[in-house]
Amino acid sequence: MSDSAALKQGSTDRNQDEITRLIDIMAALRDPESGCPWDIEQDFASISPYTIEEAYEVADAIAREAWDEFPAELGDLLLQVVFHAQMASEKGMFDFADVAAKISDKLIDRHPHVFGDESRDKSAAQQVKDWETIKAAERAAKAEKGVLDGVALGLPALTRAVKLQNRAARVGFDWPGAEHVLDKIAEETAELVEARESADHDHLTEEFGDLLFVVANLARHLDIDPEEALRGANAKFTRRFRFIEAQLQAQGRRPDESNLAEMDGLWDDAKRAEREAS
């Protein structure tokens, strides 16, 4: 065996050993007699929020380029998969091997140009189109007959809005351009103002949701990820507000000891500082 082959085999063996170790640890934590009381009490529903949270923490580590934290965050996310698989195994539903097999089979099925006879001579755009064809066949096999079937309810609302709109657009239910969406935003804004005057909070909430939905559609027409855009806006707000805090702290004061006019002026200072630094 060559040195490179030996290294590859060693890496494969270590991967298998560590996955097996993790699965065994999770099984021990769930042992009814000797396991951890907290782990034993959990079920799919109680663990689901942690699964979502860990996925966001992975994304956060990437956004911050915190590569020293990245392995641990990925490990926390992997734990969620192992946790769900262990609970499913206890119920006789499936186990971790089934989970791994499902995704392996899916990857092979969706890449016939790599694992099958199809040519690799295609653009990324064509590959996306081919994937949609394959996924449509998968949905048909699962008896998902509606255009919107299969768009996960647990997705972040903005992301789900875009996915729903993309599905509808495939069958022609879409505005022809961004300018039409902007007109719709103006219309929805007027309806929100009207709802605000009615003092009906449920109606106000509905109209606000309509406005957000159309804004998500504008993001789609402009080829913008609304979640990414909002994360950027959140980061900008955090950065500038911390500038305000720092300026006030230098004077021995806190934000609650200031006023809106002063803080608004410091906000403008933060914007100017960012422009000068760029």
C-alpha cells in the first residue's frame, strides 16, 4: 500500500471510529437505567429547537470566520442528528445507518453525471435545472401532488416565503418584473396604514405579514437572499449601536442616560466613520 493510500485508509478508519464512538455515547446517555436524566426525558419535539439553533450557530461561525470554533459547532450539529437517530432507533423506526444511507442514496441519484452515465459537460445553471426535475420526480413518488407540497413548515419564515414563491413561479404564477413587485409593496404599505387606523391587531398583523411576503418576493426578483440581507442589516445595526455605546461610555454615561437626538447624532458619526474606513 502506498503512503497516500495508507493515509487515506487511516483517515477513513478514524472517521468510522469516531462516528461509532459518538453513537455509542448517545446510546449510553439515553440508557433508561444508567443514562442522563435530561437526555432520557427528551423526544423529537423537545430536541427540534436545539437542532435549529445549532444549525444557526454553524452559520454564525462561518459568518464570523471563527474557524477555531467551526469543528465544535459542526460537532454540536452532528450530535442533533445522532440524538434524533438514537430516539428513532429506540422506537424501532430507523437508526443512524439508515439516515446516512438515505443521504448517500439521494446524492448518488441526484448526480447521475458523476455516478451514472450522464455527461459532466453542463453548466451550473443546467445542473440546478436538472436537480429540480429530479426533485419533482421525488415529490411525485411521495405523492406530493400540489405545487407547494414539501416546502418545510419549519423553515425560517422569509426563506419559506421565497421557496413558496419559487415553486409558484415555476408554473407561471409570478410577476413579470421587480417593478411590479415594488408597486405591490406600495399597495400593501397603504393597506397596512389603513389597518393601523382600524385598531384591529389581528388585521394589522395579517397586513404586516402580507407586506413582508411581498418584500421577500422583491428579494427573489432582485436575486437577493432575504435572510442574508437581514443578517447584514442586523450586523450593521449592532455595529453602529455599539459605536454609540462606546462614545457614551467614554463620557462616563450609558445609553439610558442619553436621549434620542444625541444618539441619532452618534449614529450618523458611526455611518461617517464606516464610509471613511471603506
